[in-house]
Amino acid sequence: MQRRDFVTHGGMAAILATGTAPAIAQTLPEIRWRNTSSFPKSLDTLWGAIEFVSKRVGELTGGKFKITNFAAGEIVPGLQVLDAVQAGTVELGQTAMYYYFGKNPAFAFGTCLPFGPNQRQQNAWWYHGGGEQMYNDFCKSFNVHTIAYGNTGCQMGGWFRKEIKTVDDLKGLKFRVGGVAGAVLSRMGVVPQQIAAGDIYPALEKGAIDAAEWIGPFDDEKLGFSKVAKFYYAPGWWEPNSMGHMVVNLKAWESLPKEYQAAFTAACGECNAWTMAKYDHLNPPALRKLIAGGSQLRAFPRAVMEACHKASLEQWKEWSDKFPEFKKMYDSYWKYTGELTQWFRVAEGSYDNYKANTKI
């Protein structure tokens, strides 16, 4: 690994251990940034991620680069983070880039595509398959630069008031579901609703929506969805992984000292590992708690999965024909992760299947 890659993607911790970082920071200016998040403080893993990043940036720069964090709604609503960063209202935002697919569907590649790669495969494409460079070349026209900071892993399929037994059960369903998944599901007759985290529970409670997905057991339990819908479905095929990003105003990023750019990027790299590990730690006991409380765990029927997969491929074809930026990333993304999937079948898949069906 080259020295630049080591520092850029998480090696700053080694520099800090030698005592070098504070010495470097002594010669650099004090910088204060504001970050606006798409998430409420109640989601302590997602909110905890930006607290982790800002804390590490401060440590790596001797306290000279300070980031102050604001939850969704404190500066702008959760789904307007990109707009605020573009306009320079704030220097920094914490968000999921697929929220902005309405501007251009190519934004989705920063987060995930339905039936796409898992978390490790997304990281491989991003860091080593050309994804990061390709994505940020695209983002320049929107006056922003993006850095991956975390991932939820494969998400759950959400909370439903009624069981989903056939494809016909999707028709007319008012479903809180984010971004690209909504476009696919609308082809199946679903009425998608994009609602920020803090507004999902009251919408489900009042019957304004019939179903809602968010992330997984830990966050879902904290938001209380099990109190207003009892059927809990898996998997969230529309988010086989869900990469989150820090989105930075391009002028602010380019004016940042290179040492601070390295510190910030390294902190995000550390957080990418920390966030996934925390979800893996918290989700199993949360799922047990939900089931013990009466939630009914269900799997989407195979016929429903296959119909949704077919609709996804149709959607990618349509967007590839209309948006050259989407086609360019799609060709790279699908070829690269398709090859990874073949490899995962050989070792990871066969091992996971064995372990899942064996009492140890």
C-alpha cells in the first residue's frame, strides 16, 4: 500500500501514535466548521458516527480543526443537507447520498442500489475499484466532495401492518421507503413516501402510511415502530448495504490544508469500520428483544423478490438510457461487484451457509 493511501484511508492513527500529528498542527491555522446531519440525535449509531469523526479530527489536529454538529432540523431539514452544503450555508453535511437521486439517479451509487453489493463489496468498489474517484468527479458539478464514513450493512425490509404474501399485496401500499427503492417499488404499484427519520413513527401511527422501513433492529426498536406495526420483514433488498457520506462544500474542501484533509479522511476511514462493527454488535440483541415483545418476523416471498429484481433491472435500463452519468457508474459498479459476488460464493458464501445451518 502506498503511503498516500495509508494516510488517506485510515492510517492517520499510526501517525498519531508517534506524536507527530500535534506537532504538525502547531504550524497550521485554527479552523471551525459546522456540520448539519440528516439524522436525529436519538439514533446514537448514526449520530454517534459524526461525533466520532469530529472527535478524531480534533485529536489528529491538536484541537485546531473543530467541527460543531447539528442534528436534522436544527439548521435545515434532514433531506436538505446536500442543498445546504452546495450553497455554502454550512461547510459539511452527514447524509445518505441516495436521498438526492431526484437531482440525478447517479447519486445513488454513493449509498447502494437495490440487489447490489454487500458492505464489503461496496467498500472494495469505492476504495479500490475506481468508485470514489468516479463518484467525486460526478459530484464536482454539484459543488461538493464526498467521503465515506460508515455503513449499516444489509438492512431489514421494514414494518408492515399487514402481511405481504403475493406481489398483488404491494399494489396501493403507502410505504415509507427511501430514494431509489421508491422508484423501483412504484413500478410494482407501491406508493412510496420519503419521510425523514423523526417523522416516520407519527405517520405510521396515524395511518398516513401502511408500512415503513428504516435501517435494522437496533435503530428500528429505538424509533418504536413495533408499537404501530407488527410484521417485520427481511431482507431489505433495496439496501444490501448502505454507505453513508460526509459531503463537503467543494470550495471549503479545496481551501483546507492538506494535513487537515488527511486527518478528516482518516477519521472517516476509521469510522467506516467502527460504524459497521457497532451495528453488528447491537442488532442481534435488539432483534431478540423485538421478537420477545411480539413482533412477527417474516421473509419476503420468493415471487415478490423476483418481481422486484426484474423491476430493478428495468429501472437501471431506463436511467442508463437517460443519464450518461448513471450509465458510466452503473457499468463500472455492476461489472466490478458481479466479479466479487462470484468470489464470495466460493469462500464466504459456502462458509456462511454451513455455519447458519449447523449448531456450534
